[in-house]
Amino acid sequence: MGLTMNTELWLKQAETVLDIEIQGLQAQKKALNDDFVAAVDCILNLKGRLVVVGMGKSGIIARKIAATFASTGTPAFFVHAAEAQHGDLGMITNDDAVLALSHSGETGEVCGLLPTIKRLGASVIAMTGKPSSTLGQFSDMILEVPVSKEACPMNLAPTASTTATLALGDALAVVVLKQRAFKEDDFARVHPAGSLGRKLMTVADVMHADDELPMVDISANLKEAIVEMSQHRLGVTGVKENGKLIACITDGDLRRILQAGNVDLEASVKTLAHPKPRSIAPNHLASEAVHMMETYKLTTLFVVTDNDELQGIVHLHDLLQAGVA
């Protein structure tokens, strides 16, 4: 026999949980102090890596914080506190900083690492609800998590405290990435796979350059342009003058010439090409190239810098293969 549904009660209970966690976040906001600033400065000036240590539920949060730092420009990794006592502590050097998580500040596996970490010379940043705890006493910087009430009705299961700790870790990581001037192209560099990497892929990542770039000089004739297009199979060739892109000839242009019935292979491309072809800068997102192609009904775009320096060409097929289009 199934349970009787009590819609109003269950929604009210859910609201209570969220209210408690919101209160925890509000308290966390008020707890930010000079130690937070010192922790940011410490991480920014690290010669080594940020080692995030935790156990149990705090360990899960620690793993997420380490992943956030690593994906936003700070070399970081997670170490399970129990495993650290069986060899993983060898990963830590005096050039590193340890971000240690324990809400009670008395987690045996975490606190048991502190004397060795201090002996190695690594800085210790604590995230704890008890600044006067063992963890707090061994730390160089204390980021207090002032959550006294969990959303669990028995006040036992870590809920509001883990939410606040995760948010505090996010705040620390975001402030650090902003100071590093971490940009979208940096994000793409550390996310080469998956949808995020594809979204942040630049035109330079997918363009054809150097010998792969179909190009003839303004002095070339139609025959030379056709040969160039056939060799590169991109459906177009650029026309340059004094090293600058000034025009292009496409497959569509060739079809129109054939339909007109006046094919002259010796004709100058200068009289056949259409000027000022569409172009995009190499540092623009590949998704912007897709948008331009859709807007202007194109299959190719030349890649030109802001100083009119020709860099390459990007084809719709390249964008499809990269998963951008």
C-alpha cells in the first residue's frame, strides 16, 4: 500500500529546508573577513598547487572545490584524508597550500595530517565551523563556516553546512579567477572536450591556414583560380593583392560563368571575382562563425585579423565536424 500524498505538507517541508540553507548562506556572507583576502592572496602567489583535503561529506565538497579551481586556472587536486595517511601525503610539497575541510574541525583523518603538512612547510587554509578547533589552531588562515543549524531535523546530516562550504569554495575560486583575468579562451583551453569546449572553441582552432589556404594573386587568370580551388576543395579561392585579401571566387561564380556560355580561361580574376568577401577574426568564437554563415547564407569565411592580416579560412564542414554547428 502506497503512502498517502500530502502535497501541502511536503512542499512546506521543502520550503523549510531551503529557508534554513538560505539563512546559512546569509550567515556565510557576513563571515567573510581578512582571512578570506589572505587566502586569495596565498592562492594567487602559489608556486605549487592547491591541495584540497576532506573526509566524508566534506570530502565530496572538497573534491568539487578542487575541480572548480582546476578548471578555472589554478593547479589543484583533491586528496582523500584517509588515503593521504597511507602514501598520498607524498603529493604535497612546501610550494603547495592545503585547503582543509572539516566542519567540526576535529575530523581525525584531517587533523592527523596537519603536523606533517606543517613540517613540510605548506600553508594551511581551513574551512571549518569551529575556528578554535584543532584544525583552526593548526591553520594559517581560517575561513569560518558559521552554520549552527542543519536542515536535517535531527541536526545531524550535513546539509546547510555543506551548502555553505561549497558556496564559500566557489567564492574563493571565482575571486581568484577574476584576479588572474581568466577569459573564455582560457576556459576553452582547459575544457577541450565536451559541449563546453565546443562552445568556447575559437575560429583559429578550426581554420585552414598556410598551405591549406586557397589563394591566388590579383594577376592570376581564371584557369589558375580553378586549379587552386580544385586542389583545396573548399569551394572558394581568395584573391590577394600586396598580401591583402581583396576578393574571392566561389563555385557559385564558376557555375554562373559556365551558364553564361562565355568561358575564357585566360580572363583575369580581377574582372571575375567579387570584392570584400566576408571575414571573421581568428579570436572570435567558432559559434560566431556559424551565426555569420547562417545570416549571409555562406559555407566559408576568410579569417582576417583586426589589422587586415590574412590568417586562414574556415568552412562549414569544419564547424560541423567540430560539433559547433
